[in-house]
Amino acid sequence: MFKQLFRTKSLDALVKEGEEPEHQLKRVLGSFDVVMLGIGAIIGAGIFATIGTAAAGDAMRPGAGPALMLSFVLTGIACGFAALCYAEFASMVPISGSAYTYSYGTLGELVAWIIGWDLIIEYAVGNVAVAISWANYFKTLVSGFGINIPDWMSIDYRTAAKIPGLLENAPHILGVPIVFNFPAFAIVALITLVLVIGIKESSRTTTVMVIIKLLVLGLFIVVGFYHVHPSNWVPFAPNGWKGIQSGAAVVFFAYIGFDAVSTVAEEVRNPKRDMPVGIIGSLIVCTIIYILVAGVFTGIIPYNAMVKALATSQSEPLTFAMQYAHIKKYADLIIGIIAFGSVVAHTAVLLVFQLGQPRIFFSMARDGLLPKSFAKVHPKFKTPYVTTILTGVAVGVTAMFTTIDEMVDLTNIGTLFAFILVCAGIIILRKREPDRPRAFKTPWVPFIPVLGIISCFYLILGLPWITYLRFALWLLVGMVVYFSYGYKKSRLHKVTTIN
């Protein structure tokens, strides 16, 4: 049994299964589309929401201060090592499934299942938090146009219970107050509809949103540059290296998403060329933008002012910075545009992550580890519509009734764990199949993958201990599902048994 748990599927078999007519997706994406999807996934809630906490710190961790620029560099380097490994796999195995598929071909079925289950944290669970955050920003945005969404239909029950009078004033059915987050559900439902219609339509929508949020961040950098005071960068690292490491662990949330690009490998026209360009290109562009935004942000607001700011101000740091700068002309317009950019950025992340999760389920079902219905492809749109709808319903309904509650840390540890296994997979595959054709080769193997493993593990150490416990419990539930269903239903298991 132990040997069967670590049985691997050949990379040739993985590619061949992706060519089966009943499981074939439409190849319509080019390199530009892939880069846009990558930027769409990366630039979102992280830069628009976590930069304040990373710079100022909170009760759980010290802030990086102006050294937040180094935090972004540190995290960018760690992600860069992993991105090089992802690029080699994606060009060599152009199949949906991302780290799950790569692990199946190198580390074995059990590890692949663990990664597939782990990626639910990054995509589905993480998207619940993004949907809730989107709803908060959207409510603030529309209020500026005189549209007020009632609290009882834009908040979860537990949060509502903490607000005096809200439950009493909410509508009641049979004496039970009706409280739910309708905007969070509505945006997920709309995105699910777009994703079912087609990947190209989803890509075009993402491209429009990426252009908008890049323009908004460009506006922040240009306008903010004229209100930067170099004296605010002193002291540069008020909490030393510990603050820089802590800031890096927080802003890692601003980087997750470049790996989501690998989930659409089966829908790219020339994956051997376009996947490495999309993965590495989007990461480089976003890192440069992040460093510029961090420099302007910390140059506008002194560190002491950041620490004294209310948590609500830190959660909308870019608009807070513009308010702090006391812009004389068009201040309200600029702040409104930045708030609008935040809503668009959140929407883009929701779209790309909602695109990624169904394709992981799709790949797992094609391997027999999940029910066959999960691998169904729409006859007209050629999208994995069953898993897309199921993911949309699960994320949307959960977002209506839950709080964000430390989702950032849980998402980060799940993603970092996946990065570590992808880096390890490159080392193993270079030993096992050194002569296999590689359109893109990770340089300096095993040096780069080892650095990727070490740097990702280092970022994990910066997370609270309770996150480790929650992650372990999540994996334990996954093991129960695997041994009660996936192990027996696996296509590879059936082939092995017959032979």
C-alpha cells in the first residue's frame, strides 16, 4: 500500500489525458492574455489592503516602516525562485491543475492529493475573504453616489451582533433576524456566469480590469510622488530585520496569484512559450509596481502616524495616504478614483481565482480522485462548467455568512507549502528524466529550487502558530476524503491493480 501511495503518473500520460475529446478545453489564449491574467491575479486585495498593516504592524507583529520596500523585494525574490520552477513545469506539462499536476508526475499521488486539497485554501477559501473585502469597498464606493446598501444585507450575522441595534432593526422571519452579505454573493455569482460562458471572454474582462487598476496605481504613484517627504523614510527600519520579515510575511498575500496562471495552461495556444512569459513577466511587472507604491506610501505618511492610525484607515491605506497628503486640487476625485480602482482590483482577483479553483477540481476528477461529474466540459463553451458552478455556489454562499478572520495567514501558508513542493519537484524530475525536452529550463538547478524551498520556509516561520494548527487540521480532513474515496477511485490505482 505504501508503494501505491507514492505512485507517479508519467508526464506523457498527463499530457495525453488532456487531449481526450471529452475532457479537452479550448486553446485560445496568447502570451499577452496570460500576462494580463497573472497581473489580474497578483495586483488586488494585497496591495490595496495589506500594505498598511505591513508597514505599521499590529498587535500580533511589528511593522516594517519605510523598509516595507525591502519586504516587497524579499517576498519578490522568494516568489521569483518558485516562479522559475513553475515556468519549467508549465512549459513541459501544459495541463490544468498547477502544482497538483506537477506533484502527481514527480512526488506521487498522495502528495498530489495533499497539494490539490491545499490549493483549495489558496483559491476558494482565499476568495471568500476577497469577496467579503470587495463587498466592503463596493458599499463605500456606491455610498459616494448616494446609494446606501442596508447594513442587514451587507454584513454577516456575527459582525452584526456586535453592532448595537442592527439585529433588532433587521427584517425578521418567524422571529429570526435576516442578515447576510448580498453584495459578496452577487459579485461571485456574476463572475461565475462570465467564467462558464468562456475562457476568452474571462480573459478579455480581466484585461480591461488590469488596465484600469494599473492606471489607478499609476495615478497614486504620480500624485503621491509630489507629496513625498524623504524625512519620513527615517528611521528606515524602525523594528529592524524582524519588522522587515514580518512585513514580508504579510505582503506575501499581495503576490499569490502568479501560480494561478499555470491553471490555464491547457487553454493556451503555445504553452511552451507563453506560460513562462506569463508567469515570470507578470511577477516582474508587479514587483516593480509594488516597490514604487511602497516607497510613495511610506514617504507620504510618517511611521508614527501609521501606528496611530485606526485599523479602518490601515485597511484602505492608499485612500488614507491621499487624505493624509492634503491634496489641494481634485482631492475628492482622486480619492474616489483610487477607491474605484480598489473595487476593480478585487474583482480581477476574484475572477482569476474563481477561474483557477475549478480547473484544479477538473484535473483531480479527470484522475479519478473526485467524482467524474467534476470533469465535465460544456459542449458549447468548452469550459469546466460543473466545477465552475459548484465553486461559485460554495464561495458565494460562504461569503454571505462569514467573516474574513485571519484568512490571509491561512491562505499564505497553503500557497507557500505548494511553492515548496513545486521547487522540490524540479530537483526530482531533473534527476529522474534529465533528457526530457524542456522549452524553458530553470537555471542553476538545484541551487535555485533549494533557495526557493528555504525562502518559502523562512516566510512560513513569520506566520502565527495558530495558522500551523489550522493548516494541519485542514490537511487531516483531506486525508479522510482521500482514503475514503480518492485512493480507491483513482485511475492510476485501477491501472496498477489490473497490471
